[in-house]
Amino acid sequence: MTDQITQLEERIAHLSRTVEDLSDVVARQAREIEIMGRRLGLLMEREAEREMADSGAIPLADQRPPHW
């Protein structure tokens, strides 16, 4: 019985460590996604400005689709 309890305690400790590690990974990925989202937004703004400067028209990203 004592051996089973010890094994269960070891498994719980291992699983707790795994959960903490995965939590760290998820937190890091969330930060990376946030940074990439900001960069994408800046790139989209830059491209829209470039399209506007090149053609003088409304950028395609800001135009309504023809079915509207």
C-alpha cells in the first residue's frame, strides 16, 4: 500500500511539473502571438499607405466587396 502511495505521489509530482512547463510554453506563445499581431497590423497599415500612394485610390483592403 505504501509503495502505491509513493508511486502515486511521484506521478502527481511529475504531472504537476508537466503542467507548469506547459503553462510556461502557452504564456510564451501568447506573448509571441501578440507581438506578431502587432507586427502584422503595422505591415498592413504600411501596405495600405503604399497602395494609396501608388494609385491614389482606396486600398483594396478597405474597399467593400462588390456583393455589398
